[in-house]
Amino acid sequence: MKQDETPNGYVDDHIGNEFDITASYKIYPNLTYMVGFGYLWAGDWFKGTNASFQIDDCYLLMHQLTMTF
């Protein structure tokens, strides 16, 4: 992602790249399990106006159990 307009003094307009993947498994006709993973390669936009600020990448791991009736 890129910022449309970079605010004054910001280091860069590159927000980052994101990768997402999910998988679902139907346990029973009315019960489904879902697991997901996301990873963000954070860009320099998060540094704001401080070029020496250290930015870490972040990730998300989630799971969900859904019952319909």
C-alpha cells in the first residue's frame, strides 16, 4: 500500500505489504472451523517524521468455530 499524499515531513509514502491466508474445515453440517494467518511487512510510512525510528513487522494468527442453526 502507498499513501495517496504524504504529510509534510514524513519519511516515505510506502505503508507496507500484507499477506493473508485462511482455511476452513466443515466438521459437521452445522459446525465449521476456520484458521487464518496474516503478515504485514511494515513500510517507512509508520516512521512518521522520525527517520531513525525502528519499525517491526507484525503478524496475526486467528481461529474461529462457527455453529449455525
